[in-house]
Amino acid sequence: MLFLAVMGSSCTFLAPPPFDEARWRRQVESAVPEGLYALHDRDGRFFNPWTEVPHGGFIRLLRWRLTPGDPYTPEEESFQPAFIPELRARIEAMPNGDFVAWLGHGSFLLRLGGDYWLLDPMLSERALLPRRLTPPALTLEELRGLPGVLHVILSHNHYDHLDKATLQALPAGARRIYAPLGLAGLIRDYTGIQPVEMDWWQTVDAGNGIRIVCLPAQHWSRRIGQGRNKSLWASFLIITPERTVYFGGDSGYFIGYREIGRRYPGIDLALLPLTAYHPRWFMHYAHMNAPEVLDAFEDLGARTMIPTQWGAFRLGNEPIGYPILDLKRVTAARSIDASSVIIMDIGQLHPLGDVVDKVD
């Protein structure tokens, strides 16, 4: 009898818990905009004040790891982004003009008004434990040789976004690092650069008529040596005289996208995270699925969108290319203009002049 009882308990534990998408959406919609401006640190830890975080801790994580995942088709298992080599040489051959280049995962290199902007640079083989399944567009040595003035934006302290080896390979032209609260000591130890720490809704003058705005995201933080939520997580706006770029960092879907779009109309390009959303019962709070990414794109009122964080690390149950196949299906089902959703290859250098120029 005891054996049967233990077996029954194990089967219950291994069965995936139910998840109600409609109920989750009602919870999201029930949040009020005032929560986006509320106190978001208590007793030395940060939190999202607008929506309660799911509980469960290690037991919840263990249940995910022990619960069988859904099957994927051979196409879904095998699809991945193409790789375009010699990015640095192509950058050097294009001395003028704004562009965005995908380095892989959540890492992007932009040139805006002559300055370079490196977003969540992660070029290492592993994100602590998960192994990279596609190569980055730049090696650490190529990163060291990048020309010009370089600014760096870090969204939070997770290993697939803040990488020690990559930060230590920053070129001599690296001038400023912008990061959320609580990361100054870590960044200074890695780079010798004193970063600009920012809180949500704070704006900083980056020079040359460029402003950086730190904005909320719905996520969390933890790292060896830094306890859970001891540093903040954020999204960012880069506002130049010519264009506005939104960098979503890592986030679940929340009403903040609507508020950001209201306060900062005219976003030209939104880089929005699309990864690690299966199983939904475990991932829904901190990561967006394909329908939610398109909702966030619409909420922001952006002209174009690039999905980020797919195609490198398998961080959820789904294969690394699955999010894009899923996004294409949902985009077609909603009759969204496919030209407004730019799906990049690793190493692709995409000129911005013809796509996101401001319209008078």
C-alpha cells in the first residue's frame, strides 16, 4: 500500500499542472498603470509591484525538469537561423549609415549616428551551463577590434545576458555601460569601467543628442555571488535625433508595454524577447510566447519589430528555432504585415535607413 501511495504521488508530481491562458491574461489586464511607478525594492530585494510572481521556488523548478515535455515535429527540432560570416569585415566596408546586426541570442550591435551600441553582449560558448548551439557573429577577438565609440547596455544579470568573458573583451573604444540598479560592483570588477546605474523611468544624456531611458520589464535576477533579485532588471529606449529603438531585454508580457508606448510614441524599432516559453505553466510570468510578443509590439506602437533570444541556447523545452516558426504562424493568422516583423540571421547587418527612418 505504501508503494502504491508513493507511486501515485510521483505520477501526480510528474504530470504537468494545468495552465489557463485566459485566466493569465485576465491577471495581466487587471494590473493598473500606477503599479508601474510604485516602490519596487524592499529589504534589499527588487520585485515587480504590478503583478504577483508565481510561488514554488525549487520545488516548482524540479517539477518542470521532471515533467515530460510536449513533442515537436522534425522541422521544429531542426530549424535554426542561418549564419552569415565576416560581420566585422562587412561593418568596416560600410563606413556610414545606421544599422542593426544580430550577434546571436539577445546580443545586438547597432550603429546610430556614428556611435556603436552593444546590447546584452554574450559571445561565450556557455551561459553558465546551457551550451551554445549556433556560433555568435563575432568572436571575442573580433569584438576587441571593433572601431569607434562604443556604448554598452545590459538588461539584467542572467548569464545569457551578462557574460564576464565578453565584457572583459570590450574594445578600447568602450566609453559607457548602462545597467539597472545593483550591477555597478560586478561590472566594475569585470571591466574596470564605472557603469551608469539606472532605475526604471530614469533618463540619462548619452551625448550627441542621444538619450537613454531605463524602463520596467517583468522578470527577475539571480547569479552566483548575487542573491535572487538583489539587482534590478530593465528594458531600455535609445532615443536619437533620427530614430527611437526599444530594447526589451528579457520579460514576460505585462501592461508596461502599453504605458511605454503611451509615454514614448513613435518607436521605430522594437527588439522583443521570444524564447523559453514552454512549458507555459512554468514560463509564462518571465517570458512571452509568440502571441504575446505580437501584442507587446502592438502595445508599443512600434513601426517594426525584431524577435530576439531565439536560435542559440535551448533554455526552455522548445527547440531553438521553434519560436520563429511559431511567430510566423501567428503573424499569418493575425494578417499582420510580414514586412513589419524582421526575422534576422546570425551575422546579418540590416541597414536602418530604408526601414525605420522617422516620418515628418
